[in-house]
Amino acid sequence: METIILKGKPVSLKIKDDLSLKISDLKKNNIIPSLAAIIVGDDAASKLYVSSKAKAFSKLGCHSEVFELPSDTSEHSLKEFIEDLNNNDKFHGILLQLPLPKHLNEKDILKNISPSKDVDGLHPENQGYIMQGDPRFIPCTPLGCLKILDYYNIETKGKDIVVIGRSNLVGKPIASLMSQNFSFGNGTVTLCHTKTKNLHFYTKNADIIIAAVGVPNLIKSDMVKEGSHIIDVGINRINDPTTQKGYKVVGDVDYESMLGKVASVTPVPGGVGIMTVTMLLSNTVDAAYNQSL
Ligand code: NAD
């Protein structure tokens, strides 16, 4: 079987084309979609993610500012910082880069972002809207996965879908969305996690697998059904002395072993990751539009 490689780039380019029109419309009304990104501490990976997000914003004529706070920032001062951004009309979206240093309670702090500026879709109000089938902001990575499925015409209706991983950021929202009565949903969804007995049993019977686990190459070809579709969300660094950096990035899926067996698979890198940034742009443009009404 020929396996289709579900590259993120063409999907992202199409979405950016559509966004350009919306951005020009907003500009006619002197509105430039703007994102405030907060990083607490010195995590190199977080800084890299945020700078790639900032680049994507400026390429499309949007604005973003990165606020770097020291790693010993207190919960109180971080909440005050967020409150100032909530009240600052210049910014339509606020992104709090995770993970936060250990002394900060992520769930508690995320509640302080104004739900109308919560472009990462992690505020409980926005997660509640997803559960109720009336999403306001869908977290960027699940939204990116759905856009990939849509672009490549992968039918979800009536399909057996296995989501692996139950984070608020990826697993739970995508499992909820794909089980609901949406054009990209109507699947029969099983949510697997660390306490799932015999993961193999579920993956082997799935028409579509969404892997959001954080374990390099966990899903092997003997765990999947021939002709299934695989969306690999994982981004894992593994040692590789043959590369200049000494490491390489792999997904949660043993990509090479899937080729020839499954109908389609996303590559890592080059699949879902690129979509996450694009959907952040999209959510920020939507936020700017909604706030202009
Ligand atoms: P997380 O650590 O919050 O959640 C991981 C989930 O996987 C947990 O719910 C856990 O129950 C489950 N899990 C762990 N080991 C398992 C196992 N052996 N079997 C079954 N389930 C298992 O992670 P997350 O934030 O959801 O991210 C998951 C992965 O996706 C990570 O590699 C992360 O880097 C990546 N990620 C990628 C993007 C992107 O843009 N592509 C965005 C967010 C996260």
C-alpha cells in the first residue's frame, strides 16, 4: 500500500492564504492582530517555540511581543502581569508558554487569562465550551490535527478513533471534538492513557490514531491496522551522535515502520508541529475580529 505523507506545510499555506484576507480586512479598520506571549524562566525549548511563533506572526503582518519573566516570579506577580495584559487593548491574544517553573500552579494561573484572549484554549471556560459542542477557541494543536484530516479528506464519521494521551492541551480536547456531531467528528472515540491495559488491542482496531504521548517511537507498525490513518503529535528529542546537534526529533510513532502499511501518516518534524503555530495565528485573528465587534 502506498502511504500518503500528511505534510503540514500545504495545509498551513492554505490556512495562511485565507487568514491574509481576514488580516487585510482588519487592517482596513486599523486593527493588527496582536499576541502577548509570556515565558517564565529560562527553558531553552520554550524560548525557541515562542520565537518561532513570533516569526510566523510578523511574516503575516501580525504583531507579537514576548515577555520574559524571571524563573522566581511569584504566582501573585504573574497573575498581576496577566491582568495588565487582559486590560491592554493592544493585545487580542495571550499565550502563557508551558511548562511553568514548579512553584507555579499552571491550572490556577491559566484561569486568570481573559477567556476572550485565551487563544491557546486552555481556560476552563473555553474547555467547557468544547465539551458543550460550541467551541470558542480550540487549543492550537488539536485544531491543527483536525485541519490536517480535513485537508487530506480523511473521513472521521463512523470511524473508530483512538486518541493516546489525555492532556488538557491535546488528548482530551481532540477526543471530545472527534466524538461530537461536527463535520470533523462523529467518530467512535477511545481515549487511552498510562493506565490503559493492552494499548495494542485498541490501536490495532483503530481506523484513525492520534498519538499525543511524549514517548519516542511508542507506536510500532505491529500495533496498527493496515490502511489506517496516523496523526503523530509527539515531539521528542533523542540522542543521535551522527547529527551536528547530537540529537534528533522524533514523534510518538515509529514513522519508518508505518510506510507501506498505513494509508497515511504525519511526519515529525513537518506534520502537526507547523500546524500548531498556524492555528495560534488563526485563533489570534479570530480574537482580534471578535474584539472589534
Ligand atoms: P502530557 O505529558 O501532558 O500528556 C501525555 C499523555 O500521554 C498523558 O495523558 C499520559 O497518560 C499519556 N501517556 C504517557 N505514556 C503513555 C503510554 N506509555 N501509554 C499510553 N499513554 C501514555 O503531554 P502533551 O502536552 O499532551 O504532549 C504529548 C506529546 O505531544 C509530547 O511529545 C509533546 O512534546 C507533543 N506536543 C506537540 C505539539 C505540536 O505542536 N506538535 C504540541 C503539544 C505537545
